[in-house]
Amino acid sequence: MCLVLVNLEYATFISLHANLIINSRFKNSHQGPIPVSWKRPRIGWTKLNFDGSCKGKAGEASIGGLFRNHEAEFLLGYAESIGRATSTAAELAALRRGLELVLENGWSNVWLEGDSKSLVDIIVKRRRVRCKEAQKQVSRINLIIPELENCVVTHVFREGNRAADKLASIGHQLQKPKIWRHIPPDDILQIVEEDAKGKIVFRRR
């Protein structure tokens, strides 16, 4: 059984482990900077943070993502250049690649988190996309998700997705896809350590 959520229906899980409910509260009651931090998954869950990077409206694109457990330990990271693509197609490609790695590694309880609200709407609310490449990615994603035992999808501000954002940027520099296991690349090591300590990054409106 796969559970895909992006709102408050899973109140206990979301309130403890995601920025979504925090973001909504501050949006309504606070006009200053919004505190954002990466949140750990539950015991027995694996969290994927993913991101796509696109230079220009439909320029050279790359993807990246990383998996961490309930102790915020780095399990696996990936990055690659995917050629020309729109920003939406790049975000979807990053998620699709992450889900393929989920299956390869046998993870069954997975929290998927990205900083593209439109992507979350495409996956959770089944919002249609016009781009053929994006449609292709969505079709693949929709085939993989039902294979997972439990799956939660949430949106986080970019400040809570810094490690994935950095990996996507690294992807622009790669000639072929790359995977890191257990030890993150030096460029994101500090971010991973800061996330594990619960560092708060303030998002300005």
C-alpha cells in the first residue's frame, strides 16, 4: 500500500517530520523571515531529497538527490547531466531517478521531498503537464510509486533542500552519471552535517 500526501491529513507524521505545516502557519501569521530546516524521517523510513537544475527556460539541465535515514546518515547520492530540458522536466527526472534507486536498494518506506511545489501538485494532485518529456517522466513515476509499501510526498522551501540543490548543480559538471555511497561528495559534506544538527536557515519573503 502506498500513501501519498502533501497536506495535513497525516497530521502526526507531517507535524513531526516536515516543513509543510510549519510553512503554512508562518505564512498566515508571520511576516518576517521563515525558519526552515531539514527534517529527519521516522525510524524505518528513508528520505529522498531531490532537485533539478536548468540553465535558462529550456537549457542544459541536470539532476541530483540524496537518501538519508532516521539518524540523518548519508546513504546514497546521485547526480547527472540530462541535456536540454525544461525546469519541470528536470525536477521530474530527478524524482524518477531517485525512485529507480529506491527500487534498486530495496527501500519500502520512503519520504520524497523536493522544493518544486508544482511538481508535488503534478504527482499528488495528478495535475496534467503538456511537455512530452515531462509526461514521460510522470508515467514512469506513476509506475514506480505503487510498488512501494509506504510513500509520502512533501514540498519544502529551497532552504531545506540545500544538499539536493548542490548535487543538481554538480550534475552540470559531470560527463556521465555518478553515484556516491555512504560518504557524500566534499561539496555537500558540510550541508549534510548541518542538516543532521538541525541547522535553521531563514527564508526571506
